[in-house]
Amino acid sequence: GLKFTNQGSFCVGVERAYVGGTSNARNKTVLKMLSLIQVGERAGSDMPNMVNSELTLGVRLGLSAGLRRKEICGLRWRDVDFGEGTIRVRNAVTEANGKTYEKAPKSASSRRDVPLEPDLAGRLRAKYDALLPAVGKAKLAGGYVLGNERWYLPSRLGKEFSALAKALDLVGTAGTRVCLHDLRHTYATFLIARGVDVKTVSSLMGHAD
């Protein structure tokens, strides 16, 4: 399967792929957001919980793995395979009619394996290793990457991203605020720019044929 082989960060690779103005404004806006997050991490930003927070890990799962918001919130540690360098998309958290529940992904094609980008792998591994001593391997395997023992609400993740986008004044091509789902589009555009065929990209995105 497809693997990321470059050892640099994903967004650096995206920026290189789009040198010369080949990306659209929405992709550039998302890259600007990731760049600002990274600058904030290096400089010790005073934005609360900016460094590897649930929000920034969620952002990276969208941008570096193409996961949907519900899939990000449904991701469990047992489905992050550090040895194989793979994320297995097997669960989604859904909110409907005042209730929240976990279910299988939206379609058979949404059940997929996605290559784990090195920078994201390092960040997830750091969180996993930090949790492991207190929780234990067996219990941690069933825990959620975002939220730990209890899932992170998709609506909360969306609201937090919207607040970040507003704070950074991130606006897309149609003059509308960038949303979390736009990260998936940037992920797909990056893969195509790197020469990945459309059928493979569609499969990694979890689209039906």
C-alpha cells in the first residue's frame, strides 16, 4: 500500500508541492493555519493547549490522513498501528436527535486503511506513551485517540476548529470561513500533486467507486 517516505512534516511537503501558485486559495488557507500552529508550538504560543491538544491532533488527522470529523472522534488506539505505519478506519461517532453513539463508518468503502504520516505518527506515539503507564496496554487499546476513555464529540471538535479559523481569519475561495472538512480536500489535493492516481486517492478518502 501507499506509504509516506519523506521524513519531513506533511505540511512542508504540501507547501513544496504547491510552490508557484498551483494550489487554490482554500488549500493555501489551510496551509497557513497549519503553519501558524507550528510556529505557535515552536515559540510557546499563549493560545491555550495549542501543543498537541485534542484540536491540533484532530486537525492533523484530517490533513495528514484524510479522516472525516466523525472518524477522527471514533478512532481508537487499537486501530493505530505504529509498526505497520497504518491507521485503520473502523469506527465513527455520530450525533443525532440529541444522542451520541458509535457506529461503523458511513459505507463499506469508508472502512479503510490509511498510511500514517511520520510527523503525525510521532505525535500520536508521544501521547500513547504518556498514557500507557497509568492506563495499561489492554485498557488503552480500547480508548479513543481524542478523549481517551470517552469519545470526543464531533460537534465540539467542529466548534473548536471554527473558533481557531475565526481567530486566524481563515477564509476560503468563496469568501466563507474554512471548515474542518476542508482538510480532507487538501489531503486529496496533496496526494494527486505527488502523482498518486485518482482511484487510490478515492480509496484512501473512503469514497465509493
